[in-house]
Amino acid sequence: MTFNYITGPLEEIKVDTIVLFVPAYKKTTNPSLKRLDKASGMAVTTLLDSEEFTGKQGENAVLYSPDGYQSRRIILAGLGEKSDLCPDSFRQAAGTVSRHKGLSGSAKAAFYFDKYDNEAFFQAAIEGYLLGAYTLLEYKTGEGKVDKRKIKSLTFAVAGAKSLKKMTRAIERGQIIAEGQLMVRDLASAPANMLTPRILAAKAEKLARTHKLSCKVLDEKQIAKEKMGALLSVARGSKEPPRFIALQYKGGRAGQAPVVLVGKGVTFDAGGISLKQALNMHEMKGDMTGAAVVLSTIVTAARLKLPINLVSLIPATENLPSGTATRPGDIITSRKGLTIEVINTDAEGRLILADALDYANEYKPQAVLDIATLTGATLYSLGYAGAPIFSNRRTIISQLQAAAGATAERVWEFPIWDDYREGMKSRIADLVNSGGRDAGTCKAAAFLENFIGDWPWGHIDIAYVDLEPSGKPYTPRGITGIGLRLLIELLSHWKKPGK
């Protein structure tokens, strides 16, 4: 699909279909809407009187061949109340209209922003469109593999010429960010037989070459040499060997300490000896969503040329039951030297993250952020609506909250109290990997805290927000790809945390 950028009145845009973004209204006072009303035989007034379209969020209405207009179809897309307008208003409106048959069935289409002049609105609209129109066709065959959308070009139009450069810049940025999130969806949706740790490592190496990143992959022998006993303990049950992936992007000044991102990369999680229930186990191919996020984030940062130094670390493994698998009750030794009594082999994510967090010390980071589908307990705290976050620095919490507000990828701060730290101590080893069902999300964070160095740290638990059960305006049912936009927004406005 090609993107074009123009300025001028709605009447002069010559495409098959135009999407006109409209805030909620009780009277037709907007000049563009008034002209359209007159040209369509008062159709806008009729829609308003009948309450078929009033500009509410999620509403769409179609006007055909208005007199004097170059386009044969104009879709009105509701933004919601004017007083509540924000970037996500445009993201949701564009996501909803992305699946409108009138738009997808047009070869040439346009988004008309009228007199809106906010870069964040422009960026959100292209994000919403690309994210909302997403369909996974890779594993289909025959006709099922054919993309039914006819759209070949999308024009972005604004009334004022002064806004053209601003709109162009914002759309180009939004496209890159949306494509990053779609990469997360593609990776996390891949079946486990087609995305093993070795295949994930090969994809990381290919992306590194394409985007001029440095990439180092440790095989099982090198992992053992690094004394990553926690990662190796999880991998023991599978014939597929583990991999440890380290990517580096140098966009900041020479000598600047990097921000290190760590992503959980369990390419399939059956629970090990502590076997999961069969119901919905197929979703465990997505237990590497954290890895997908940090891989896509470093690629997206490179494409955006963010002025920051970044490292992405991915411990990748499967967690399966077998005669060689780690057993409940086993004691393992982590890279840091701390011993861990394995209470539950299904609490494997924190084990592989433990070694990765310790390895982050090699980069002398200014901060480390980990992201993982870590605990099922999040379902009973925030459900599918938001991600728990933890940190040892108030500045990281504040920056994550600001990024969440800008992207609508919601987060909520959880505590690490001493009660939770005590709950992760073992009677016969240094730590246990599971402290029971109560406060599971907080106890998992308390466990990870043992493996961070003397640097600012943040932890994001995306279990359950990584999946959308029913479908939303720009998030079709399935893998959401959440976390990519959050981290890119965070890194775009990054401020080094204090000590």
C-alpha cells in the first residue's frame, strides 16, 4: 500500500472513499459537515435526527455520491465527545473503520482530518488503521490465504497547508510503530513447531543484519559456560536446545550507558512436570510475547533512529515434561550463584529471567526493564484491562505511567512488600520459585528483585493483556502485541532515573 499526503478541501479529494473524522455533535455547525449536508440532500441532518450517527465513539455512517464531491463514498467516523478527544479517540475510530467493507473494498481511499493539527492525532490514526486491519494469513492455504482487501493507496489529507509537514512526519512515525506492534503479533502468534528457540534466534540474527544491529546468540554450551543454571533447568525437559539472544542498538552518544530490555522467551510452555490443564494450552505458544516485544522494540527504535543506546536480551527455551525435565523439589543454581528450590516447574518464566537480569550487568546499564507473560494471577487483579508494573525507582514508574497515558496501553503500579520477599525464601535453599497462590504477581516480582544489580529496574507483567478475548476497535481477537508502543513511547522521552 502506498501513502500520499495532501492539503485542501474535502470536495476536491479524488478517491473512491473518504473517511471524515467527526466528534460528537448535536447541531451541524462544522463547516465541512454543513457543506456535506447540503451536497447530500440534508443526509447528515437526517442521520442526526434519527440518531443513526451523532459522532459517538464507534459510530460509522456512509454518504454516497454527494453533489459536487470527487469521491463517490464518504464514511463518517465518530470520535466521541469533543471534551474527551485524545490520540486514542482517533486510534479507535480508525481501527473501527479499518474493517468497514466500504473502505477495504476501495482501491483508493483517504483519511480527512479537516482542521485538526495535533501530531499525536495523526500518528494515532495510522496506528489504529494498521492495527485494526490486521489479519493473520500466513498459515492459511488456497483462497484463505488471499487478502480480500482491495485498497492499494491511502491518502492523508488536512485542510490547512501549514499542517501538511507535521501530518506527514507523524504518519510516517505511526506507520513504523504500528508495524513494530504487528511484528509482535506475528511472532507471538507463530505455532511452537514453527518458532522454536533456534528459529527465534535465526530471526533475530536476520533482523539484526537488516537494521544494522549487533547480535550475539549463545547456544546451550555457551549458556552452560555462562553458568545460567536457571535457564538450563527449564530447558532440560525439551529436545529443543535453548538459546540466549543479545541484540544491541547504538543510537546514543558513544559511552552512554544503555537501557537494557529483557523479554521472556518461552516458545512453548506446557508447565513442565507441573503440567498445565489441556484447556487453552494451545495459547502457550504466546508465552514468548515478552521476547517478541523486546525484539520488535529494538528494531523499531533503530527504524525511528531514537537517540539512545539499547540492549535487548532474550532467554529462549521450551518448558516441557519428560524424563530429563526438572522436578518439583529440585534445587538449581542461578548465574548469580543464588540457589533456587523449584516448587512449581510451571513458574519457569522467572527462572529464565533471573539469569538474563544477572547477565544485564555485563552492559553496565543505566536501567533495566523486563517484560513478560509472567503470572496467571494478573487475571484476578487487573484482568485483560491493564498490566501490573513494579520498580525500585519512582522515576521509572512515572515514566511508564506517562507512556501508558499517551498510548492507551494501561499499566498500574503494584507493590513489593517485605511480606512478599519473605514468601520467596526457602528453608533449604536461598529462594523458592513459587510462593503459593496468594499475591502471585507481587511475589514473582519479589523473586526477580533478587537478581537485579545496582541499577534502576522496572518489571512489566503482560500476562492476559497479551490476549484479547473478544476484539476491540484496533485489537482483533487474539494476540494484542501490547508493550511495543508503551516501550517506544517510554524510550522516545526517556529520562535517566536517579539513584
